[in-house]
Amino acid sequence: MNKLYLSKPNINNLYIYIYTGFFLIFISILDVVFNSFFEINLTTFLPTTLSFTLPLIIGFLGLYLVRIEFTGIKYLDQLNKNINTNNFNALLTLIIIFAIIKTIPPSLSWFILDANISGDSKEACTGTGACWTYIKIWIRRFIYGMYPNAEQWRINLSFIALLALGSVGYFATDKFKKYLTLYYVVIYPFIAFLFIFFFISGGPIFFEFSYGMIAFGLSIIIGFFVPKKIKLWYFLLVPILLYISLKYFFFYEETIDLGKLSGLNWVETGAWGGLSLTFIVSFFCLIFCFPVGMFLALGRRSELLLIRYISIGFIEFWRGVPLITVLFMSSVMFPMFLPEDFFMDKLVRVIIAISLFEAAYVAEVIRGGLQALPRGQYDAAKSLGMGYWKMHIFVILPQALKLVIPGIANTFLALVKDTPLILVVGLLEIVGMLNMAKTNPEWLGFSMEGYVFAAIIFWIICYAMSKYSYNLELKYKTDR
Amino acid sequence: MNAKIKKIIPQLITLSIVILIFGFFAFNAQVNMENRGIEFGFGFLSQESSFDVQFSLIEYDGSHSYARAYLVGLLNTLLVAFIGIIFSTILGVIIGIARLSSNYLIERTAAWYVEFFRNIPLLLQIFFWYFAALRALPLPQDSEPIMGVFFLTIKGLFIPSFIWQNLNIFIYSIIAVLISIIVIRTYARKLQENQGKQLPVLFISLGLIIILPLLTFLFGGVSLKFQIPVLKQLAATSFIYEGGLGIPPELIALTLALSLYTATFIAECVRAGIQGISKGQKEAAASIGLKPNQILKLVVMPQALRIIIPPTTNQYLNLTKNSSLAAAIAYPDIVLIFAGTALMQTGRAIEIVSITMLTYLSISLSISALMNWYNKSIAIKEK
């Protein structure tokens, strides 16, 4: 029988140490569990401070006793290696475990056990927990804003259609893969714009503006099948002809008046809101800021001095000011810069402002990618006789963009997280709707539920985006 | 010749487009302002502002000028930025190091902290703290003192204020201590380089920091009193704390949200910096016989800081710019006071928005200039 050193656990008498140690740990955890789940204090006979810290002390002793190296017991060795390397680590481990145990009951009761979801008024919320009834009643407002209830199918339809069209890339066969970039950069944004414009907005502007859009879109799509020789003439003439013919031959204003082709009811942008507005704003800003940022990055690396300095000035200006002042500028200062009879919708102004703002950040990210490319790539492209644009489109940018996927994803994440800011200029996306709902006299005092709800939604969106970008990064990673 | 023209033409086109756009804007602005009867100019800055501000670091009321109001807002912005930077740095460094801990639980906890706080919009976090969390605090008359002197209420945090006598002597002593510590450090380094002897610099410095200011209390006539906030009844149901220092809930919510949010980014910078040091460096340091804390101090940290500092400064800048979200919870920062209230009163959109933007721009540009200079000075000098 070896001698037992309590102060120095060793591999002799291994099981005595292990049994005592785990017994002590078990007791300490049991004490905390009883304390937090059943509100029974097992150690009431002790003074308050001691009773409070007792599980910590006991657990610490237990972990000390089981800290024996190279026991040959797989789980014990793993435990010691991962959470029990030294005294300090053991203490932190215990604190974290106890903190988790202590927070489970209150959060569980707030989220589920004592929460209410039934009923349709404030009176239904009798529990001490969250009042999910509030979210249930207001969910339409949180998702669609002040958009009329009867018209909300338009938003649903547009989003579902855009989602379906957006997922085309997954199903494209190899034959069509080369057209994907074109599809996502030109055609898809165009379709998305048409959807927003025709469906979500609707109304009379539809006819003022849409001829041009249709003509433009159609001519681009047909343009791909036109022989190269007459392409220039084609693009000079056809869009205008199409526009005129559409306006004066196909869609007579009279036919519309006769009710044969009645447009959808017009919903002004002031009524848009909620989560759908968050999506609309971030989607368009995302689409616009990317090409602008790319040109700015190229401009900043350009050999032409004037272009370089203009790009630097532009980028540094937008990066130096907070978004909130940019939004203020777009809403109060920008109208002063426009002709008096010229009206530009607030939402459009805000989208332009955010796009320019984020474009500066995208530009800096892309510049990083351009700088990371070795000089040999430029030289090789030039030696093949490529010009500036050919070199960048076919050689430089594909490689540079691959490098900066994480950076661009971060910028896009920042963009999505910045969209709630538009509430300072009176556009109420989901956070703005929450702020409005909580001042409703019938539903006072539920701000917590609202913010938790929005936080969960944003968290899911952003977390999914960051995971997706991580996957993209792995997918396009090429070893040099 | 051909190549030269090829270079000049795009530049000319870009320049003319930029000039055209600006000219168009300027022309329209002129017409619009003429129609509204406003004249461009900064004379309004000296006019009486006639609005009050809830929280101000300098003396201010409605009789002061708009320029003074601007200064109040600027100081409040800088205050939030300063406090936020300190807290976020402390928290960020702790979390960043915790991310590298060998303890699985600690590493996971830190990772979840980062994932949680950086994926929720900052504005939402500010609203959460201000409208949901801090509103759950007790009223002034019901609040329990924390450690006897702090009162955390729905109207803010009330802490004791210091009342100094002969503060200048105390400050002089602190300066003297700092200078002597620097001298001792240089001397100790020289001693080590020349003779290999090591001085216990840390203990000497600590002793100096404690002893010399203490002496000023005993002999220099310096004295310090605390004024503890006292509950005072204003009306039947209205109470407020008097004396002491009141920190408004807006400031608490804002700094809390900003620090928690920015700390996640700083933590990632710290982690990347420490991970960026190759294992060989540590092993090399260990093989020449340095102790673990010496390895950290002399080998790892100097190299890691080179990686950590530039992105961290970027985060400080972001924090300063994000502090403008204060306007959403009515904390009187430069955006709320100047681009909000003052703009509404004077209607001078162009001047006020440009001043506000220029202020932020100059803060950002000066800090990045400083950073570039610093970066150059610590960059590895290659032959």
C-alpha cells in the first residue's frame, strides 16, 4: 500500500483520488443545480458568503485531486488536457459551468415555460415570462411594415420568385455555367428591379418608367444573339425603337384606362417597411455597391494620376464619415442639390447613399486583393497582347476577387447590419417597426420581446451569411 | 504621341464628368437657396442657440451660441469614444486571449461571445440596452446602493464625486513618478546590456507609484473627499440624487453596446495577431533559455503588436464613427445636437451637414495619418 499524499495526487492510489475527486465535483454541481433549478439551498447552515462560494471550493478541490497525468484512462486524460490543465484553468472551468447552469432556469422560464403565446390582446399575457402574443399580433407589421394587408401577397410572390431565380446557379449544368456570371451581374438584378418596380410598388409609375426598362432589358437579352458586325448599330437603334413602339403601339394608355390592363394598386415607398424593406435595401445596395467599388479599386490602382486622385478622394471621404451623417445628407442636404421640380423618392436616395458608402469599403477590400497578386500575372497578361480591360476582366479580377471573398462577405455583413439605421430618416424597417410598435398605447412594456425577436432574426441571417462565405472561401481556394 | 493622348483622354473625361456633376449640384443649390431666401454662410454659428442640452461636459445653456453647442456635441462624442475604446480594448484583449486558451470551455465561450455580439446590428443592441435592459432598473427612491455608494437607477448611475484640495501638487507628483520610472527603466536596460544585471523594475515602479502620491497626502496638503449622492425629493413621486456624479442612462447604454460590439472585432484582431507568430519564434526563444513570461514579453508581444495594432486602430475609428448612433437614443452627441436640433432650428442643411461630416472626416484622417506614421516606424526594417 502506497502512502496517500492528499496535497500531491499521483498515479499510485489512482482510484482513491479519482473517486474522491469526482465525488466532490459531483457534489458541487449538485449543489448548484439544486440551487438554481429547485431554489433549495443545501448549505443554509453556513454564512452567506461561504454558502455561495462553497460549490466553487469543493469543485476546485475535486478537480485538483483528479489532475493526474498519464493515467491511461482515456476520458480522464482528455478531461485533464482540455479543461483542467492547471489551477487557474480549473477555476475558470468551474465558473463557466456554474454560470451556464445558473442561467438555464431563468432563460428557459422566460423564453418558454412562463411565456404566453395564446390570445390576441395584452391581457392574455399573464405569465412572468415573455409575451410572444405581442410578436404574434404584430408579426405582419414586423415583416411587411405598413404595407396594406390585402396586397402583401405581392411581396411574398416577388421574394419567392426572386429566391427561385437566384437559386438557378445551383442547378445550372456545365453547358450554362459560363453564362452564370453574366446572369447574376446583369440579368438577375434587372429582373429583381422589375419585380420590385412592377409588383411591390405598382401603380402609375409603372407605366411612365417601365417601357424604358422593358426596352432596355429586351434589347440586352436579344443583343447576345446579334452578329458582331452590326452590334454597335443594334445597340444604338433598337432600344430607342423598342421604347417608342412599346409606348405608342403596344401599351396604349387607353387600353389601360379601359381596364383591360389595369395595373396593381400603387403602394408608396413610405408604407414599405419591416423585414421586407431590410431585404430590399440590402439587396439593392449589395448589387450596386459591388461594381462601383470595383471601378473605384481599379481607379485607385490606375496609372492615370487624375483618376487615381479622384478615386482616393472619393474612397477616403466615404470611409471617413459615419453612415448616419451620410443618411442625413441624403435626406436633408441632397434635395437642395437637385432641380426644384425634380423629385427623387426617399428610398431611392437612401439606397444610393448606402451603396456609395459601402462601395468605398468594397473598393478597399478589392484593392487588397489586387495588391496581393504577384506582378508576374500582369506581365504575363500584357505579354499576351491583352489591353487594360481584357487583362483585368480575364486575368486579374477573377484571381483578385477569389482572394477577397472573406473581406467582401464581411463588408456585405456590415451592410446588412447597417440597414436598421435608415430609421433616422423615417424609413421603418424591422427595428424601426419595433420602435413604433412599442410606443403603441395598447402594447406598452414589451420592448424586450421585440428586440429579442429582431436580434434572433438578424443573428440567423448574419450567421448564415458568414458561414456561407466561409464555404465559398473553401470552395474557391486555389493553392499557389 | 498616340499613347500620350490615350492616357489623357480618359482623365479629361473623368474630370469633366466630376466637374459637371459638382457644377450641376452647385447651380441647383444656389437656385434652391435663392428661392427659399437663405444665404450660404457660417454667420449663424455665432447666433444664440436657445435650446438646452441634457448632458454637457462644459458650461452650456440656451443663451450660448451654436458654435458652443457644436463644441458640446463634439466633446460628448469624444467622451463616448474614449470610454468605449478603453472598455472595448480591455474586453477585446481578454476575449482574444481566451480564444487561444487551451481550455476547451473557455475557448468555446469566447468564440460564442464573438459570434453572438458581432452578428447583431449595433443599433439593435443600443436599443436593447436602452429601452429594454436599463428600463428594468428601479426608480431612484427604490434603488439599493451597491457597495454603499453607487446607485444604479432608471435615471442613470450615480457615483460619488471627488473633491480635491491642492490637486495640482498631486498631479505634479504623478508626473514626477512617471518621469522617474522612465529614467529607471532606461538605466535598468543599460545595466542589463552592459553588465548583465537585472533590476526589479516592476517592484521599484510600483513602489514609486504608491509611495510618492501617498507622501503628497501626508505632507503636501493634498486631501480628497468623496461626495456621496443623496436622495432628494422634488415632488410627491419625483426623486433625484443630488451631489456626486450622475451618469445618464443614454451614456451607459451607448458605451455598453459600443464596447460589447467592438470588443468582438478587437478580440479577432488580437487572436489573429498572436496566431500570426510562428511557432518557431517561441521555440527559438525557449531554446536560448528565456522563461515563459520573457518569451511573451520580449519575443511574442513585440511581433504580435505589429500585426494587432493597425486593424485595432481601424476598429477604434469604427467605434468613434458608430458612436454617432447615439442620436437614435437621444444622447446629445454632435449628430443629435448639431445635425439634429441646430439644423431643425436654422434650416441650414448644407452648412451643418458639411461641418458635421468634416469633423468626422478630420478625426478619421488624422488618426489614420498617425497610424501610417506609427506603422512605418515599427515595420520590419529590411535590407
